[in-house]
Amino acid sequence: MSLIALAADAAANSGEAPVFPPFETWHFPSQLFWLTLLFGGLYIVLSRMILPRLSATMERRGDHIASDLDQAARLDEQAVEAQQALELRMAEARAKARETANEARAKMEDEIARDTAKVDADMDEKLAEAEARISELRAEAMANVESVATDAASAIAGRFGVKPSASDVTSAVKAALN
Amino acid sequence: MDLQFRQIADPIKQFEVVKWFDLKVGGVDLSFTNASGFMLLGVTMVIAFFGYAASRGQLVPSRIQSIGEMGYGFVADMVRSVAGEEGLKFFPFVFTLFFFIFFANMIGMSPYAFTTTSHIIVTAALALLVMAIVIGYGFYKNGLGFLKLFAPSGAPWYIMPLLMPIEIISFFARPLTLSLRLFANMLAGHIMLKLFAGFAVTLVGAGAAYIPVAFLAFGMGVALNALEFLVAALQAYVFAILTCVYLNDALHPAH
């Protein structure tokens, strides 16, 4: 820099009327003084007051955004959990409903079977009774038929002049009827 | 008339330092000049802008707060990507440097404004400050290990005699290139702007026949103006990112 100052001095002392202003030396001390003062002042104000504040604001914003994102992630997780819980409960309820339906169906089928059995038994009983009566009646009728046939056979044999014994007629009629 | 006109169009005049308030301390001239004034304006604007952005502190940022936070993120990403997480201890410095230069350059784009960074003494002081921090912190953190910076690892020993002088020279050229790059860009850009604008006015004054050429010169000035806005932003970025690169050397000298 002293070289420049020398050159400037040489230019200033050479007698040329207009000296190139940046190479004039008289204002160098003043320039340096005010530069030191103003640049130093600017540095102090910026580094002590303004830049920390700016960075604090930006940091705060960064934290805020990060915490918001965290919260969003947490809420998202909660939503997923709630969804899963809901699905679980739905499945449970569905299973329970199916079970209830099955139970009801089984109960109804049971009842139907019981009723059917009861009716069937009733019917069987009545049928058996009826059959008993029918066979009784038939036996009675057959007995009547036997006596009528025995009487008729005795009468017919009497006409032919034969007089069979009653037991013979009865056995003959029995053989003929069966 | 001609003389006065030439004075207005003089492309160098915009760099002149003019005393606003006299101030002498122990025989040293510390006058408050237009350079100091515009530097104060830039610093005030940086503080006002970022102070407002920081004072909002809302979770959902307003527009200005959002831009302020973008500036913060931009510089923080730059420091982190170039100098790593450890480099973030220099973040306030790089931030101050970037926006000091950025606002100075942008204020300079306004007509009649003084461009603080178009003076070599300012850019040189900033570059030397950067180098002082790099060297100071480099030795403080690494001790003599900082000198490994000049001996790239992985290079075969027999090219070391060639390589080390190159590394040393390039290291000491850094403050020079760092300061000259910003200074020359701002100076040349503003001279060009003034030249084309002045040329346009001169051509109009020279006669009706030159008016089409004057429009050409004016159009060129407009195009250059756009370019200069790019340069103003870019040079602030270049200065800041090179600062990060140099700080990275101080943090990790063995590269």
C-alpha cells in the first residue's frame, strides 16, 4: 500500500494540476479514521444486536415448524390407532352378532325338532290306538263272520242231511277262512 | 461555457473528496468528508434495514423481515459452504463486510452519490483487515502449523522448492488483488458511465447531425448502468466469498 501512496505522492508532487482523487493522500487519515469508526460501529451493532435477534427469530420459527410437524405426526399416529381400534371393535361386534344369530338359529332348530318329535309321538300313539281298534274290530268282525259262517255251514250241511259236530264245523270254517 | 461544461463532464470529478466538516486531531486531518458522509449513510441504511427486519421477529415474516432473513441465510450459507461450520464464528464479520460493501456500491449507483468503495484506501484497509484476521487467527489456532498453508500436502517433495515460493507470493498478493479488484471495478465502471453520459450530452451540444449518435451513446450508458448494478452486487459478493476462502485457509491450513 505504501507503494500506492508513494505513487500518489509522486503524482501529487509532479505539478500536474488535476491529481487523481483516489491517489490524493491528504484524505487518507480521515478516510481510515471514519472507516474504522463506521465499520467497527456497524460490526458491533450487527454482531451484538441485530444478527442474534435475526437468528433467534429464525431458530424459533424452525423450532415451531419442527414441533408442528411432530404434533402432526403424533396426531396422524393417533388417527391410525383409532382406526385400528375401530376396526377391531367392528370385527368383535360382527363376530358377536354372528354368534348370537347362530345361537338363536340353534335354539329355534332345537325347538322345531322337539315340537316335531312331540307331534310325531302323539301321532304314533294315536295311530297305534287306531290300529289297535281296527284290529280289535276286525277280530270282532271275524269272530262274527266265523259264527255266521259256522251257523251257515251247519245249516247248509243240515239241508244235505248231514249233521256234523259243532267242533268239526268250527275247525272247517276256520281252515276255510284263514 | 466550454470550460464549465467540461468540468461537469469530467469523469474523475465524482471521485473528489470534499470536506464537509473540518476536524483536526493532533495535527492529523480527520475531517468529515463526503466520503465519510456516504459511508455513514451506507452504515445507517444497513442498520436501519436489518434493525427493522430483526425488530419484527414474527414467526410469519413480513416482506422486509423476509428479505433481511434471506440476506442472513445467504451470507450464512456462503460462510458455511466455503469455510465450514467452524467458519461461522466469522459470520458476523463476513456479514458486515458484505453488506457494508454492497450498500456502498449500491448507493454509488445513485446519481451525484459518492462511491465509498471507489477509493483504494478504503478497499485496501478492508483487504488488510481481512488478511490481518486470517494471519492472526491462523497462527492463534494452528501455531506454526499455519505455515503448512505454504506447503500443499500431497505434492512431491522435489517440487516444493518451486511450489512454496509460488504459494508465498500468491498469499501476499491476496490483499493487493482483493483491494484492487473492488477499487478498479467501481472506479472504472463509474468512469465509463460518466464518459458515455457526458459523451451523449456533448454530442447533442455539437449539433443536430450528431443527435442519432448521441442516442447511441445514451443507450450504451443505459446498458452500462444495468451492467454496473450487476458489478456492484457481484463485487460485494466476490469480496465476501474470497474473505471466506482466506478464512478457510486460517481454519484449515493443510489443504
